[in-house]
Amino acid sequence: MKPKVKVLYAPGNNCHHELIQAFKMAGADPQLTLLTADLLSGRQSLTDCDMIAIPGGFSFGDHVAAGRLFALELNTRLADQLKEARERHIPMIGICNGFQILVNTGLLPGSAEIGHPDGLLDRNASAIFESRWVDMRIERSNCIWTQGMAGETMHIPMAHGEGRLLLPEDYDDSLTVFSYVGEEYPANPNGSPSGRAGITDSTGHILGLMPHPERAIYDWSPSNEGLRLFETGVKAIR
């Protein structure tokens, strides 16, 4: 059977269609799951799936801060389900706004309790919204989403205003999954220290990254290199 993927949606997210298509092309069964009408209402459970994906966009208009209100709902009203998902090692991926949400929940970098984030995706060092194609290198890590891909590079688009990844002083750099090819601006579009573009948790099951692999999946686009990320993640749980 095809792995069931819950693609979470809240008002303001705008990359869910691309994410659903990426998982379909990777051989999974993605299902759009509404944060409010499905999860908060109790109609569905967050853990009734094989994988969880949180798309990019501007959930709840990014009021307060990017991804903050979405994460607040997860941390409070769905805290038990979120903890169960982590304990069961249900693979998760958060892209752009989804990454911001995972950091705000405390799931990434994952050294703190849920609801007590120990990282931050701060405003870009340039203080402007950055949008263009970038190159990022896949680092060696235990991340299930990138097994067998270490040392390769990916050419994919990015578009965000709050992507400068700030981490605790004791951060374990072996959890870095993606690095921009070039630590200086504009190769590093947001000024993240050490050019980090994406990280995993200690189990390797939860992945967050700022660039958009779901927008680089077609042969006719400038790059289709993002598709392999989804194919690798799906293959890991089959």
C-alpha cells in the first residue's frame, strides 16, 4: 500500500498543492488535512498516517511571527498527538513556513520539550523578502529523507523573509542536513550561520528546510532535483 501522508493546511498556506503533487509523484498517498476543520475539531487524528508534511506559505498571515500561531495550536490543543507522533517516529517534513512551525513547536532542532522551542528562524539578514533559485549541499547525516544523497547538491527555489536559522550554542552540527553552497550573501540568502539551510532531529525522522524542493519536481522546470528528496523519504518507510 502507498504510505499515507497528512499534508497539513491552515489559512495562509499556499504551497500545499505542490507538496501533494510531489508526494504523489514519489509514490505516496497524500491527503490534505485542515488544521481547523479536521484536526482541531477532532474529526481526524494527527497520528492517523504514515508521514506528516507541513507546507510553505504564510499560515494565519504570519501574525506575531512566521509560523507562530500554527505552532501554538499544535503545542496546546494537539500537544498529546504531537508528542505521540514524535514518540512513534512518524516521519515529518516542514518546508519554509512548515520549517518555521516545526522550530516553533520545539520539534527542531529537537533538544527541548514540545512547546519550549530552542531555535529561531529570524528575519533575513538583508531585512527583505528573498526569492530566487539557490544551490544547497546535502550533508552527511542520519536523516531518513536524504539517505544515500550525501555530497550531492540540489538546485531549488527559495522564497522567504524569515529564514535566518539561529540555534543553541551546544547545537550538534551532525544534525545539519542542507547547507547553502556559499556562506555569504547572496548564495546564503538569509544569513544563516554556517550557511545552514535545513536540519533534522536526533532520530533523523523530522526534517525542516527553508528552500522549496516541491517546486523542483518537473523535467520542464529549471531543476527536478527536489523530487528525489520525497522519493527517498517515501522509500524509507516502505
